[in-house]
Amino acid sequence: MPSTTKSKHKKSSPAPKQTAFSSLNGVLKPDDYLKLYRFMLLMREFEETILKLYQQGKIVGGAYSGRGNEATAVGSTFALEKTDYLFPLHRDIGAHFVKGQTVRNMMLQHLGRAGSLTKGRDGTGHYADPKLRIYGNISHLGAMVPVACGVALASKLRKEKNVVMTYIGDGGASVGEVHEGLMMASTMRLPFVLIIENNQYAYSTPISKQFIVEKLSDRAIGYGIPGITVDGTDVLEVYRVCREAVERARKGEGPTIIESVTMRMAGHAAHDNAWYVPKLLLEQWKKKDPIGQFEKLLMDEGILTTQKKESMLAEMRSVLEAEAQYALEQPYPPGEQASEGVYAE
């Protein structure tokens, strides 16, 4: 006769969902999480300062915003070592700070002063700082990919075990030089990581009018290399994926394409009010603000407090104000030096 006694065994609960935070425990320390947060916050505050200076007529030329791109810029570069090479784009200001660039140098650069890294010849992130192994972009963005691949080849020939990381936008990813660079990197198994910043618009052209593939990372199959698409608003997920790609490259296993899906929360530059972007789209992405998401996570985990955040923000704004004032007081380069370093003597 079958027993009517109810089983005392409880139904097992499903295993807790693995998150980027839980998967990185043991890899990152609480101080590392705070560093990530601070770099993202610094990127946004620095750009807000630059935009204000632009509106006051104190910056000549263009001023670009990486709002919405903080997790991509910071999370990716945080995966690099000091000896690795970085080729950031104009929406990757946070990457410069992670790599060790100072607020003063960045402020002098954007204000075009004689003491800047380009000696006043440029007013954006188009600069190089070999000491930090930062090599800034040029306006022909796609053309920087073969250059970065060349550096990766040189590093490999020198047996340095260093990695080269660069970026391209969703629009620039369709430029011919990008394809040529990836062909070179894949066939030569270069230590190279390309991050495609899919921020939904190439200037005013939406991604729906740029390509028909579901994911830009799908293009990797044509080069025989890994292609990964990641949530570009999640700094920990960006870091985790980039860390794996960097380690793979360092081992000599070749390049990786990482598509970071995010949203450009402003126009192409300060002069562009982004009238062509549907307001509903911006509202949807605003809910996924990279800094807001990460801040909530850190507070939930007890790593960040409101007091610590306010203290960090106050100190940061004080430094930015002081460095902006310092840069404004510095001279522009004399006109007679305009041709120096341009033509061979």
C-alpha cells in the first residue's frame, strides 16, 4: 500500500542568477568598484565643465559629450595594464583618466593653450602622450584602426606581451580602413581589441539606415575572430568582457570585436541639439543611465554611501574649477610657432 505521508524534502530553490557583480567578486575589490564609479563621475563632470566653457565662448572649435558612454569608456580601459596601448575616441574622455591622464593636461588641451600636449594646436582629444601610451584619434576615425593595428604588430614583434585597444562608432565601423585593419589583425593574430561604440546614431543617421545585421559583432565571423555584444551601460559587464578579450590577446590568441550598445544622450557636438532624435527614445535610454545604475548597485551593496558620494563630487568639482581657471590663465601659442613640427626642416 503506497504511503500517504508527505515528503519532508523541500523543493530545491533555483540557483541565484549570476550577475556581473557576483562574477567579479574576488577579481575586483571594493576600492576598485569605487574607482570605476569615480572615473565615470569625473568623465561626466569634466565634460559638463567643458560644455559650459564652450557656451561662454572660451573654447574655440568643437566640444563633444560622452554622456551615456561613461560605462563603455571607463569599463573597457580599466581592463588594460599601464604598459598597454590606448587609442580613444572623442567620447572616451573617461578612458584618458583611467589610463592616468591628469585633469590639468586635459583642460589645457581642450582650451588650446601653449602648455597643452599638442602645444595649443588642437582643442579636443586629438593628442598623444607616449609616456602613458595614449594615442588620440584624428577626425578620420576609421583611419586610426590600421594605425592601432600597426602598433599591435610592433608590440608583437618586440615580444612585449602588450595589448592595443581602440574604438570606432557604429557609423565608422563601416569605413573601409576598419575592414582592412581587422583583416590585418586577424590574419597576423595581433594583440588587438576593437570596441564598436554603437550609440544609435552616426551624427544624424540612425542605425536602422546604416546596416541590416542584427549585431555589429556578427561581422567578426568574417575575420574568423570572436565577436561579442555587451550592454554598454553596465560598467561591470563591459569590464568583464573586455578583460577576457585583453587576456586572450595577451596570450597570443588574436583580436576580438566587442560591440558596446549604448546611447549618445546629446547631439554629435555642442553645436548640435539632436533635433532628429525621437524624444521618446532619449527618455527610454535615460532610465539606463550608466552612472545612475552603477551608483544604485554600489549603494545596495554598501560600498557607496550618500555622504561618500557628496564628498567625492564636491572635491571633484573643486578640482575641475581650479584647473579650468588655471588653464584659462595660460597663454595661447604664439602665431609664429604655427608651422613648427608640421613640415620637415
